[in-house]
Amino acid sequence: MQSRAVRRAGTGVLISAAMSGILLGAPHEAQAVTGPAQLRASEAIGRYDSQKLSWQPCLDKAELPGLPRAYYRLQCATMLAPRDWKTPEAGVDVRIRVSRLKSVKATDPGMLFTNPGGPGAEGADLPLLLVSAERKKLMAGQDVYGMDVRGTGGSSNLTCGGARDLSVDPRVRSQANIGLLLDAAELTARACAVAGGGLREYVTTAQTVQDVDLLRRIAGQEKTNWLGFSAGTWLGAHYATAFPQHTGRMVFDSNVDFTSTWQASFARQPLGFQRRFESDFAPWVARHHSVYGLGTTKEAVIASYERLRSRMTADAPVEDAVTLDDIVAGTMYAKMLFPDAAAALADLNGYVRAQSSGKFRTADQYAAKVGRRVAAIERTGLRRTFSGDAASTTFLAITCQDTPWSGGVQRLRTASSEAGKKYPLIGWATISQPCAFWDRPAAAALPTPTGKDIPPVLMVQSENDPATPIEGARAAATNFAGARLLTVKNEGDHGLYAGGNGCVDRKVENYLLKGELPAVGSSCQGTADPRPGYGSMRVATAPRSGTNPLLALRQIRELVH
């Protein structure tokens, strides 16, 4: 799940089980149909269920030669779904891009649906992660499916018309500055309402879980197994709530508190990012003071960061202080990005020192290095993951529409001030919240997932995850019947499975393939910290073994698009 403070681009219910006598969760099963309206709806669902998908290779070997050979096995198709599953007979369709990686061994393979989170992240490429990570046993036993959820990627796109956040320092709490930040958030919400047109109100979790089950029915599968990262845990929990009879084995990795609201989940993020910054990143930088010169203790590193930020605020050099916060927070998602973040801070320190001493040629050299460093972080990190604004707009539509937001402007002022004082890295920036101004469409309430009547769910969670803090995962595990929480200790990465942790990989696959849950209270140890250096300046190559899964997915996209 992306942080709103980190994700500055574009800022960017569950349908009732019964609809006039037709159960949308299982439209192909015998239902009581009464009256012409119900008959038309039933017939419409039947037409969607009976469509034949034209599966074609996602990647053209002639256009994209030299990729790992197994990449060319991924197939893609366009699936049509009702724009509004509550009125499928209306005849207004949306396009949904779907993918599958067929098993090469199983005669009767199961179905594993994968989702990378966001919410609103493109997911049709996600099966390629299992290829790059060489998860051969998992791929041998199941057909692996992905989807660009409605609103983003190769599916029908949503837009906010290119609205952008202002680069205004949220730490400046003058009345004028606060007013500007709030006005910008309100303008974003209004732009989304206008530019989103007739699609916006139908980009929700409620609609998307129906799309997923349509794919299951077209695939001819009885059960949907699940591998969801980040906000994909929210989608998975709501799918299971809507379709318990078709829920198979589910693995939730890096968990949103899917038993609560989006507002409550985002309220935990300032704590998560600050803890990761202070407990993992700063001590790592301090251990490598000889490389970066930022301090020999974590306290010294944090003080160095704050001094640098203050100088940038006063002098307005290459990258402003707001962008500095954004970049550093973005690198907290995966420790393999720590060298890039530390190198950027070291280069910026060199820039400030050279500029203040009048050595402008040296300052220009540092400025060029900073520019390259920031470009590398943005290219390989999780700060700006998608082009255009479809993904960020879909993110807003889902999080603003699924569950209500309360408190309005006054709560934004108070809560962001309190969070900023405790957790300054992103806490102040939480005032930029378009959901407080969103025109939420009238819709049935999204039920709170309870886990009742579904198989056990395996939840995997690192202790210091910044974007989905462990407090939310623990709350969800407590409130979701049958959930089994696997804690990864001495770890803070967001995204764990298929990222090089052998313990996590074994336990996840033992469950997905054999139904074997780890014992209550089980844990794994995190992977080793990265070596210091001045960043890898990564190029578009296939991810190497041990790459954080969500970073690996980003590298895969760089490679295939």
C-alpha cells in the first residue's frame, strides 16, 4: 500500500449478496428469478459468464527480444464486465485486462489469483514475478492469474485530469500555507469528480471483487486461491467475504487492516515510516559513517537529515525539502534501496557545503550526482510507480469510496499536526487528503470482513513495515476468524514472499500447495542488510535473486514496457 504522503502523483459497498432475488456471488447457480427486471439481469450475467477470452502472448518476442524465455509464456486477454454489477442489464461495459501463466505440468491445475496492491496497481504483469523468483513448484501446480483492476493499466482507465499536488512544505503551519494545502486537496477531489465521468463511482473494491469472480467462472474454476501484497490483502479479504463458497487458500503479504477502514489504515502510516527511518535506516547509515559521513549514531544521522532539510528549506537548492522527504520515505519500502537513499543524502550534504563555501563548480558536480541519484531512486523505487494518473486516480477512488472518511477539515488540521510532531518524516504531509472533500457516491456499505465460513488465511508481516505497520496486521489477525499471522523479525521490508527469504517462501508455498499452516506464533528471521556503497544506478534488467518482490515487479515493468 502506498503512502499518501509518499505518492504525490495525481492527488494521486460490497454489493449486497442479493439483488432482487439474484445472488451476484454465484450467478451461474440456480436462483429464484421473478419479474422482467430480474430476468434481464440474470440473462446479462449469463452473457458475461459465457464470453470466450482470446488469450494471446502478452509479450511479442520480435518486438521485445532477449527477455527470459519463460516471460513469453504469459498470456493476456481483455475481459468485458458490467460497469455496475448492481445493474448488469444496463449494457455498459468496462474492459478488464487479465493475464495467466498456465501450469506446464498439472493435468488439473488450480487457480492462483495475484494482486500487487496499491490499491489500483497494475497486476497483469505480476505472474512474471514468480518466473523471475523461480517459484517453480508453485507455478507447476496452478494456473497463475493477474489483472489490471478496473480504472488502471490496460483496463478502462480513470483520470483526475492530471491534477497534481503543490510542492508546499507541510511543516509550515501558517494559516496561509495550511489553507493552500487544504485548497489543493479539495481541488484534486473536484477534478477527479469532473474528469472521472461516468466511471468514477464504479471503481471500488465492491465492483472489483465481482470482476475477479467473473474471471474465476470464465476459467471454469471452483475455487480461487490468492496471493495478495499490501492493499491486495484488503481486496482478498473482501473477495472472501463476498464469495466464501469459492474461496480457496489465501496468503496475505504485508497487511492492511482489512477489518477496519482506509482512514484508520492510513492513520498508522506516519508511525510506520518514522519507525522504519529511525530503527532500521538511521542505524544502518550510522554503521557506515566511513562511507556516507552522516553520523556515527542513529541520533546523529537523524540530526544530519534535519539539518540538511532546514538548509534546503532556506536555500532552495536542487531538490526542495518536500521532495527530499518524499524520496527518503519512498526508499523505506525496501532495504536494498538504503544505499541509494544514503548516497543521495551524502551528495546533497556535499552540495550544500560546496555552495555555502562559494565552490560553485563543485556544487554543480554534486547537483548532477544528486539528479542522477534521484532518477535512479524514482526508476527503481516505489515513489512513482506508474505513468500517467490512472493508477493514482484509481487509488483515490477506491480509498475514498470504499469506506467513509470522517472529521473533515478540522480533523485534518489537528491530526496532521499531532502526527507531524511525533512522526515528522511523513506525519505533517497527511494534511493533503482529497478524501476529506470527496463526493462519495451513495452505495451499499462495504461489509466488514470477519473471516466467518472461509478457510484459514495465512498473513505474512514484517515487524517494521512502513506502509502497512504491524499494528494493523495484528488487529486484522485478531478480528478475522482463522487468520494465522507469520511474523518476520528483524525485518521492515514491504513485500516479503518471493523476495529471497527462504523461510517465508517455504511456509507460503507449504500452505498454497499442501494446505499446511505454520504453527501459531511462528516467525521467520529477516534477510541480511545491504552492503554500503554509492547506489547501483540500476538499469532495466531482469531482477536478480533476492530482490524485494514489489521492486522486482517494478524492474519487470521497466523491462517489458
